[in-house]
Amino acid sequence: MMGKGRNWTQEDYQYLKDNYGIISIPTIAKKLNRSTNAINIKARRLNLGQFLESGDYITWNQLLIALGITGGTGYKTTSWIRNRNFSIRYKRVDRCKFKVVYIEEFWKWAELNIAFLNFSNFEENALGAEPDWVKAKRKYDCEKKFKYKNTPWTKTEDCKLEKLLKDFKYTYSDLSKLLNRTNGAIQRRICDLNLKERPIKADNHTKWTTEEYDMLCVMIKAGMNYELMSEHLNKSSKAIRGRIYSMYLTENLDKVISYIGNGSWGDGRPERKVGQWNCLSIEEKSMVKAAIIKLTALLLHGRELVNNEKYFN
């Protein structure tokens, strides 16, 4: 029998405050020996807010809406939660269970996956106070959004692409500026249309300067993609990809960010293996060659000793 008219104790108040929004209202009511209506009334009087709005969290759907993401929640479950360890928690309201996200945990995850996310449709301060890095990330994403089309290709664009390719004087970066499409989009469209012509190769053999490496590092940590970095550095995205891969053995920018941390270009560089010869520095190649020569000498000396032993025996 419910404790009708029974006074609330300090312990009752504390239990309600600690568990409201975490466990279901019927469970709280049962624990405190009160009706669900009594729990709801007391929660309103204590200004605990709506059940799913209490605490520093929002629902999974509310987060996606805030980020300007619509549709494809199944894909997000795979790409965010399974593949990138996005933290999802669950709250109960009566008999219903909801996916919720703690704001603080989201920001920590977002910084680790900065290159993966797109903040161009994410309204400023939609989730409250934002970390310092978000402003620059939003700026770069908006720059890309307005600079590059993501609508389906038209027949006019297809004809223009085919004509430009037949001139044999444009690189991927040149075509990107002329068509307002990313290098990747142009590459995919050429394949879709089964065009034989290809863009000319950019000159990727110009020596990089220390200033360019510093700038590259800043842009990577800011979450810029390869197309935007290409424009700011005046180098092809392919050249940038190659330079990043040779240093960090991956083109995944989120992984590169985790390697660099708060450091500079080259910091956190993963250890090389002999099989990754093209990714070794000149000093490392010299060390490997010296080690191979020494090993060869030891093997030859060992074989000579074995042959002498056989001769004397």
C-alpha cells in the first residue's frame, strides 16, 4: 500500500534528485513507496524539469537535429557508435527507453573525430557553451559548403567536364575551381561517365618548406579536409595525401590528429617497418642499409667459418 500523505524526508528528496531521469518513474515510486503521480508532482515542485531534459544530456535525435543531420540514423548507428566508439546511454520514462547523449562526452568525442564531422548546419551554441576549436571548424565547413556543390550533376556540367578533359591542360585542382566540385566528386563522375580522358598530373615534386608543414599541421588539427588544404597550400590534394601518409602511414585525418596531439608536424610519428621503405626518412634508410651490410658481413663470416671447419675435419 502506498504511503498516502506521508511526509517526505531529506533522504527521499535526495534519492529523487539523484535518480530522476536515470531510472524509470515507476521504479522511483516503488522505491519511495509513493504513487507515480506523487513523484511527478514533487519533481515539478523541485524544478527538476522534464524527465528527459534533466541533467547534462539530450536525446540522440535531439543531438542529430542540433547538428543539422536529417535521415540516415541507421547509418549513424554504424559509422558513429560502432565504428568510432560514440558513447550512447539509455534513460527510461515509464516503460519507454530512450537513447541519450551527455554533452560533455559528445564534445570529447567530437574533438577526436573532428575531420569526420560537418558543422556547416550546426547552429552556434545550439548545445550550450562550445569548446574553442568549434568556431574554426564551423568556419571551414561553411566555406566548403558554399564553395562546392553537393547536388546531382546536370547534363550541362557533364558536357563541360568532358570538354575540359579533352583540352588536356587542367589538373584536378583546376577542374575543382572551374566546376565548384571537390576532387573526389570529379574523380567519381569521370568513372560514372566512363570517360577515357583524365586530368593532367600536377607538379607534386616541389620541395615543401617548413612554413608549409607548419600550416599543414594547423589545418589538420582544425579539421579541414583535403580539398580546402589544397587551396590554402596551393598543392594538389593527392600531394597532400601522399605527404601525410608518408609521415603517419594513414590518410585518415582523425587518426593523424590523434598522433599529433598538441604537438607539431612530425610529432607522434608511428614506428616504421622495413617493409614500409618508401615511408622511411633518409636517416632511417641509411641506418637500415648499414644494418643490412653488417648482417651480410656476419653471415658471410659465419659461412666462411663453417667451410673451414669442414675442410679441417
